[in-house]
Amino acid sequence: MPVEITWWGHASCTVEDSGTRLLTDPLFVRRLAHLRRRRGAVPPPEAAAADVALVSHLHADHLHPPSLAQLAPGTTVLVPRGAPGLVPGLRRLTGLRIVEVEPGDEVPAGNVRIRVVHARHDGRRLPVGPHRAPALGFVVSGEARTYFAGDTGLFDEMAETVGEVDVALLPVGGWGPYLGHGHLDAGRAAEALARIGPRSAVPVHYGTYWPIGMDAVRPYEFHTPGQEFVRQAALRTPEVAVHLLEHGESVRPEVAR
């Protein structure tokens, strides 16, 4: 069965592999605090259908309890170790199977295995105090090996940490006019692509949410990261197929046999 990737917007993707359906960082709302969805409709109810949800870190646009509440009872949710103690809303999701993980863990799920890897990013539940939980990436191995980076900056051990993969879901932007520490913009994401060397890539984490009232502030930071990543990836790694998806669009990338 071909591997299929669907991008719902921001960092939310469905990865369907070997009959197992995984959902990354589900965020299914039109408005989140000062952010509003500026492109693409709110994902339809079928977007919440998953065997496993992968939560990369505790920031509210990645760990969103109301979106997780749309998952079917019994769905497994992998969260950074310590998350339930830091996010009260997570503890109220009693119908879900919450599993705390950290880099180095491997979790079987249906017909795939999920390897938890390091991400270079602030994993706190902002703005709550100094308490921290690790920021994570995930490598899903089934018919393909798919790397979901979550939020991360470049780090020296990236290629060794991620290992050999077929598909990389890479953040290429953010939700505001400036990217802080521990993020990839289009250029740094192209460098990450060169280090990892997958067969295919899908840019995510851009062009979905934008702060209310900031429409005129550096709008190209919202509109252009996907196209700029395609351009820079073509220059640096022309052998990698980059799939620029619209919200709700799917692709079946080529994988090694």
C-alpha cells in the first residue's frame, strides 16, 4: 500500500503507512489566542481519524487539548515526557491513551514503529515558568521511513539523529513576522534537507496562522516560505522531490524498495 501524506495546515499532517494512520500536532481551530487561520479551511472531521497522534512539544499551537479531544476514544497520543504534569487540559482527556516519551524511545503502533528523536527547540508550555519537557521529532518506519521534525533548529548531529529516511516533513516558517531561536526558515530547512538526504520532502508549519492585526507586517514571511523552500531545495538538493501541498492536499511520495 503506498505511503500517503496529507497536510491539514500548520504542523498538522496525516501519515498513512502500512494500514496505520498517524496524525502530527493536530490543530483544528479557526482561532488560537491571538492567531487566526488565514489560509485553508479548518480540517474536516475525518482529519481527526488516527490510530496514533504525535505531539512534538508543549507550545499551544502544537499541543492543543481541544483538538486532541476530537480524536476517537482509545487513540494513542505520544507526548513529551512530563507533559501531563505541565498541561492540565491534557489530564482531562481521559478517553485517550496518553504515552509519555523522550528521545531514544521506540514505540510499536499497528504496522509501524515510531522512533523518538531530539529536536532543537524550547519545549516549555509558555508562558508557564521554568518547567520544561523535551521537544521531539519522530521517525515512523513502515513501508517508508517518514521524519516529522516538529519544530527544530539546525543541530550538528541532525543527520546522525534522524538517520536514513524516505520522506521528511520539515517546518519552513512560523506564525509571525519573525522566527525565534530553534526554528527553520526556508533556507535553514534547505540545509536540513541537504544534511538528512531523504528521497522526498513536504514543507509544513507556514502559511496557515497569522497574528490578528499584523496583516501588513512582513507579509512575505507568511506567504512565501513554501515556494522559497522549493527554490532553495532545487539549488542544493535537486535529487530530492519536494511536494508543495495545499491545505487538505495529499501526496504519495516515492519510497525506496
